[in-house]
Amino acid sequence: MRELHIVNAAELADAYAQAEYAVVLDGDALLIHVGEPARDVEAYWPAARYGFITAWNPASIPHADAANESANAALVARLDAIGASRQPAYAFDKEGLWREEGWLVGDIEEAMLDLIAREFSQAGVLAWSFGEPVRLRMQMPRPPGGAMAGDCIDWAGAGPPPLARPRPGLIA
């Protein structure tokens, strides 16, 4: 049995905004940071719009690698079905304790990125236009009260409730 630890949306957004993101282009891992332009990425791989999306750990609940790889394969099929150009990417924490595989997608509209994020029960994606700072798009309504991690977070509205997260060491 799993004991769930409820994470509020503001804390989740803060964690995503502080995470590290990277895309692999020509063998180089180029970093992407929320709130900053991604000039190196844009120089290597020009597009009008960009998005980062993963299918790992839907609803912000850790899943086994096999389940995450299966979800990733389904995401690749979905991106291919809409003709999206993509590059391998990943998200990770600064301490090196967490990593999720994902995709940098070029020339994808925010509405389509949001739709796919919700289809794969993702709490957030990154989205930005060429030359602009990278933005975090949370797939839920903005929580009431309290200041958020700044002006680099968009609240895309209703989405899956990605607020339950098993506490480490409490899985029976």
C-alpha cells in the first residue's frame, strides 16, 4: 500500500521552475532554464516556437521505468501523428536525484502542447517563442493566494490533478 503525500500546485510549479532541462543536439546537451531565453538551443535548432514535454510519471506520481518507457513510446507516436519535429531532451534536479526523459518539440502551438500534456497527465510543460524567455505552463488553475515563482509561469487552466505523490520509503 502506498501512503500519499499531497503536494500543492504552487510547490509543484516552484519545483518545475527550479528544475534543470536539457536538449541533446549534435551530441551536445544544451541547458534550458525557465525564465531565461534559450539562445544556444535556438542557434542550433531554429524554430518559431518550442515546447518541452515528457510522458514520464503521469499525475506527478513516480512510475517504474518500464511504465515510463511505454508512456514515452506512446508520446512519440502522438508527436509523430501530428508531424511534430522533435529532439531528445530531459529534465533533472540540481542534486542529481531525479531525471525524466522527454522531447523538445519545434513549431508546436501552445494549445496543442497543452492538449498533449493533458492527454499524458502531465502537470506542466515548457513553452516559448524564438528569442523569448522559456515559460512554464502548468496544466491546472492558478492556486488561490500567495505569490508564485514569478512571471515565468502560466496557468493553463483545468487539467489532471497532479497533486498526489508517494512519499519515498513508504511503498509496501
